[in-house]
Amino acid sequence: MDTPIALSTLPSYVWTAPTTLQCGFPSPAEDHAEQRLDLSSLLIQQQDATFFMRVRGASMRDAGIDDGDLVVIDRSVNAKHGQIVVAVVDGEFTIKRLYKKRNQVRLEAANPTYPNIELKDGQELVIWGVVTWTLKKHSHGV
């Protein structure tokens, strides 16, 4: 993973329509009055504690996080069992699902071809933040 990028204090507005998208059959046309959506207010709860990081690798593929995606990390959130976290293990950033039960702590991959990170004596683990959003590009060359 790359070095964290602090988010700008300026709002980023995009257009949104007040309707949901059906993944089955389309619903009858609704009133499509457009509204402005501030991406900053959607993605950020604690501005000073929120960062973007680009993901490298496929270890979180089955959690919907792919190589090249951007993740939004909130450092003010207390990490809990089952959450996807950005961790620092022996000085290296990684993204994994936190397993924290019965005095056991490990970082679990979401791809069976990648091993979980089981901490050994003397290894240092810092939970750097909790992943709150994943941003991915679906159209290439646009």
C-alpha cells in the first residue's frame, strides 16, 4: 500500500438523482430531480482522521477490495472484530480483516490463496485505522 493521503478540506460536489438503482427489472420512471451531493460529507466522518490509500495486491478480493482500489480509512474509529483495517506489521502497511477474540489477534486475508497474518513473538502490530469505504473504477479508458 502507498503512503496515506490526507483529504482536502474543500468539498467535492457531484450530481445525484433521488432514486435507487434496481439490480433486477427496472422500476417505472420516477421524478429525476437532480441534487448536489458533497462527497466529502458522504465519505468523511472525522476529517482530521480520514485518509485515502491505494490498494496493491489481491489478498482482500473476496471482500470486494481489489488491486488498484482506493480505500477510505478513519483513524478515529475503534477497530473491532470482523472489521477491515489498515494495520502496520513490523513497519509495513497491510489491509486485512481483524480477528480479535478470546485473547487471539490475527489479520485475515479475504482470498484463500493468501495466508492470514499470525503474529509471532516480537512482531509489532499497530491497527492504523478502520476502512469505511472502497472506491473502485469500473470503466477504463474513459
